[in-house]
Amino acid sequence: MSPDPIERAAARVSRPLGACLLALLVVFAFLVIQAPEDRSQGVIQKIFYVHVPTVLGAYLGFFVTALAGALYLWRDEERWDRLAASAAEVGVVFCTLVLLVGPIWAKGTWGRWWTWDLRLTLTLLLWFVYVAYLLLRSFTEGGPRTARFASVYGMAGLVVIPLNYFALELAGGRSMHPENLEGGSFGEGMGLPFAVGMLVALVAFAWLLALRVRIAGLRARVEEGEVLAGETAAPARGGAGS
């Protein structure tokens, strides 16, 4: 089994993406340090530059999971299933960061680590949905049946994302979260660090996904090699005893 086109592409871009990410992180850290402090929240508001980009990474991971799952159902090619599983893992990593960074900001602004705000609750639900997706895959023996079920599940889980995005409207003004970002949401000096933060999240997502796809491909080849070795050894043992 040779590397598929997705794995070969991941191998080509992983090192340049890693170098680009390192450079961007240095620039991002400098811009966040230089960014002005919020007059009402103080320095704790700078978590915003990390919190929102991690949301982007989570959404990207789950969108790719759904898209790759749909392609697997259409083409019945294992490479799309491996891409879906890889994207789900990266998406869960970013979603976990959202749930870790958000409460730190909440403690500094709302005075408590957690509240059952609708957006927070839906974010936690989104995390549970895709953690369950990964558990489903890890607790089964794999194969086409598991891949098909996981594909449908990954696509269905995507419904939580628009609910999460429009949670403020659904809450009817009772949410503690600020309004969704719009053109005039940024104060002076905030736009550039936010834009670079979003770029960092995008590159970090692509880099992690490329690494995870390569690992998935290597694992698949190892497993195939073990199966072939077992099939070769079985006739040999049978011939020795005859």
C-alpha cells in the first residue's frame, strides 16, 4: 500500500506549514503584547485574540470531518475516512482549547468560571458530539460499516455549529456573551492582532491536520503489513505440519 494523494500532499506541506506557524506565532505574540488594553476589562480582554481563533480551528475541523465523510459515502475510498477522523481529532483539540480559555476570560469579566449561558452550553455540546465520534471509532473494530456510520454521524453533528453561532439571537438577548463580531466591533489597534490570530489558527489547523493525516496513513500501512504477514505465515505453518 503506497501513500495516497492526500497523504503525499500532507507530507509536502507539513514542514513549510510548521516553519510558517513558528514565524507567525512570534509576530502574533508581539502584536498582542502591543495591543491596547480594554478600558473596562483590562489586560484579561487580550484572551479574546486567542479565544476566537480557537473557535475557528474547531469549526474548520468539524466542517472537514463532515465534508470528508460525505466524500467517503460517495466515493467509498478509505483515504476520505482517514481524513475525516484526522480532522475530527484536530477539531476536538481546538474545541478543548475553547473550553479551557473561555472560562479564564469569564472569570476575569463575569466573576465566575462557568455559567450555563446558551453559547457555552452549545459549545460544550459540540465538544461532546465529536468526542463521542472519536470514541465510536476507537471502541469498534473499524471497517466499512464503522466508517459509513461515522460519516453520517460526523455530518449530523455539524448541525450544532449554526446553533452555536446564532446562540445570541436564539437566547433573545439573555446571553452573557457579547454580540457576534461585525465590521465596527474592533477598537483602535485591535484589528491587526485579531487578523493575525485568525491566520495563526488557520495555519495551525492545516499543520496539525497534515501531521495527523500522515500518522493515519502510516498506521494504515502498518496494519495492512501485519495482516499480510499473518496471511503469509498461516500457509507456512500449515505446510510445516503436513
